[in-house]
Amino acid sequence: MAATLHPAVADAATTPYWLDSADRPAPRPPLEADGSTDLCVVGGGYTGLWTAVRAKERDPSRDVVLLEGGRIGWAASGRNGGFCAASLTHGHANGVERWPDEIDTLERLGRDNLDAIEATLSRYAVDCDFVRSGAITVATEPHQVDWLHQLVADNPEATFLDRDSMLAEVSSPTFLAGAFEPHDNALVDPARLAWGLAAAAESLGVRVHEGTRVSGVTTAGAGVEVRTEHGYAVRAGRVALGTNAFPSLVRRIRLHTVPVYDYALMTEPLSPDQLEGIGWRGRQGLDDMTNQFHYFRMTADHRILWGGYDAVYHFGRHLRRSYDQRPETFDLLARQFFTTFPQLAGLRFSHRWGGAIDTCTRFCAFFGTAYAGRAAYALGYTGLGVGATRFGADVMLDLLDGVDSERTRLEMVRRKPLPFPPEPFAWTGIELTRRSLAAADRRQGRRNLWLRTLDRAGLGFDS
């Protein structure tokens, strides 16, 4: 039986809010002839766009072509929550668990990367509502308050917010405490960020072709040949692959990622009375501490984005447009929203959407080369790629240019995560993990034998 949608979300548009804009740039023409270039970038999301921009900034004489199968920013880069974090490791806890000897360097590089993003957006006048507003992690269960104290202990710049202080920032009866991190997070309009980076790349001389799906890469002489589904090809000295959740053009790493579907809602603009009732004057980005966590933020026109919780993997690693709409998840998210903010009863949602992100077994990006060093890839961002993709672009360019840098010497860059097993074992393991994480949320965070086994194997995840 079909799921019944919550009345507040039943009439919502099924397109991502950020992409539903009259300001969306007109489509760029596809590749219509064979060509050649120094660097071919595959993918018009953040990874590809940052690679194109950084390649020209590092060497203005380098000829760069970017090929995008759909539209610029149409996939994960145009429909995410717009949280631009400094972390390169999906949070301090995940980073220190995996690379304890490098964590200080990784966090410094992450902060430098976020500063560089801000400077780049200013330099190219990219209008994407970039706001360095900081972030608040909230506790909604008593046992999570102790976790917040540990989070604050790990970050000297963080401030613990008791219940009264938390409610003074954002008012919800479910919030027991919070931790405010003022400097390591920003908010952006994700689609406008992608559109602005594409314009910046073109201003530097990058040739951008949309509607040009790449079907394969082969070695050709001292370089590579990038073939497209339309039959045209680009001969390039090097190729940078930013394919995210889509099957990698490097077949041997396809088992290293799986596509996981994430979902979000966007409200209509809040009225002045509703804003008064909720507070939230600082526009901080928020998330909660459950394993199946929510992320939420305020837009410039006083809408609330509410997303997360359900992370759905479909058997066989399939990517299908039909998966972008999941009524049972939208209904659940709407009910959870009004539990969190009962003072907003009667508010309606204007948009509901979902889509795939790529994840890997270490929950943050990994890197490598192929085709005798002529191709580089960056994958596995696990939903934290708005900021980290710029770092990934620099890693790929270092690898392609043969640069011995602080980045390429990192163990995080030199080593890859364990691959996922083939089906049916991948689906079984992911589903068991998902159910175990939900059970831990119901049991004051206590992790069962399966989760403890994953923790011992270095595969644990607690958001």
C-alpha cells in the first residue's frame, strides 16, 4: 500500500529547492566534435568544477575541457543541504580514529581549505549566500549531553550550551544541550555555488560542455582518450574524474563506493511570528547527535531545510530517478520536524527531494591514479563534499602533475579504504548496520555486537 504523505508535505514540489530557480543558467552546448586538451575534467559537480578552476589558477597556460553528462550541479552538488565544513574527515572523531598521527595536520589543512573557498568566492564574485555562521550540534537524549562535553573538549574553540543557552539560540522542546563551533562551518546555496564555479572556470578559459556523457577512458600515446556516448572523443594529456555516486570509469575501484539515497524537505518562508517563536537569529547550521541524524538550517529568506535521518541503499548499487522520491521518508521527516518544532504547526513544505551520494567504508574521501598515472580520481565524500571537494581537486592535480606535496604525503591520501563486498553481501551488511544504528539510538547509544565488530575492524560509524 502506498505511503500516506503528511498534509504539510503532500503538495510540495518534487524538485530540489536550490535548482528550482529562474536564475538557473541556460544549458551549455554539448561536445559536437573530436578535440584535444591538456586536461579533461569529467563531471560538472563540485569536484570537477574545483579541479577546473584550480588547474587554471595553478597554470593559466593549461588548456582545460570539462565534460558533464547532464547539467552543471544537477546531482549531489545542487541538491545537498549547503553545509560547507572545514573537516576533511567527516568530523574530528572519525579523523582521529583513523589517522591519529595526522589529525592536527588534517584539521589545519581543512581550515585553510575553508578559508581559501571564502577567498575564491570573493575573488570571482560568486553570489551563493556564503555565510560563515558556524554550527551547533544538539543533544536530544540525556546520554548525548556527555558526548557534547567530549566534542567541546576536542575543539578548544567550541562552546558548550546548556539547555537554557541552547533554547536561547534555537527553541525546541527536544533540545537538551548544544555545542557551538563558530569558525569551522559555513552555509551556502549549493546550486548557486556550482553555477558560480562554472562561470569562474569559464572566465579563466575552461571550455565547459553539458549534455556530454563520458562512456570510457583509454590510454592513447602519452595521454588518454576520453570517449563520449555521442561518439566524439577528447584526447588529453591527463584526465581528472569527479564522478561521485556514478559508476567509476576506473573499474577496479567500483566496489570502493556505494550510492546511498538521502532526503530533504524545505519549508515555506516563516512569518515574523513564527520566526519569533523559534528564535534562530544567527543562521547557524544544526545537526543532532543520533546515528540516524538530522541536519537543518535557515535560508536567507527564512525557510528551514530539514533533511537526513533515512539513508537508503538499494540492492545492486542501482541509481534510478524513481529512488529520488520516497513518500515514506518524506512523511517521517515531516512528523519529526513538527515534533522538534511544535510551535511551527501549520507551516507547509514547498519542496521535497532526494538523491544519491557516494559513500565508502571510511566515510570520507579517498584518492588515487589510474591509466599509468594519467588519470586521477577523488571519491567517497559521504555527504561532506561541499568544502572537501576543493581539497580533493588539489590532491588530484598534485597527483597528475607529479607534485610531492604535504597533501600527497598524507596517509589519508596514500591509502584507500576497504572495498564493499559484492552483492548480496553488500546489501546485507549495509542493512544490518543501518538497523543496528537505529537500535543504538533507541538504547542510549549502546552499540550491539555487529557495530562493535565493525568498530574493531576500523569500519565503525556514529555520524
